[in-house]
Amino acid sequence: MVTMTDRETYLIRAAEARAQADATTLDNVRQRCLRSAEAWNEMAARAERTEQMRQTLLADKERAAAEAAAAR
């Protein structure tokens, strides 16, 4: 089973919202869909930043543990 990241899920939802915007003939529905797509893209960007911070924190912890082990 393949597990998607939050970022991937958000990008899929953004693409779905854009497709809905392209498919509609009503201006108000199109604008709502485009706002939705923008919100999903913002959430994807936030999820990516969070994942990068998490990786940096993990690397820092691993480095600190290695330094502590070497100091013994």
C-alpha cells in the first residue's frame, strides 16, 4: 500500500479544484473553485515547510547524539 504525504494530498485536491473551475460555466462557482485551489496550494506549501523543518530537526538531533557518543 502506498501512503501519500499530506503535501501530495493537498496538491491533488488543488488540481481537482482547478479542474472543477475549468469545467464550470458559472463565474461564482469558478471563483470559489479557484479560491479553494489556492487554499490547497497554500496548505501544500506549509506541509512542505513543516517536513523540511522536521528533517532538519531530526538531522540536528542525530548529529548531537553522535557528538555525545564520540565525547564519551
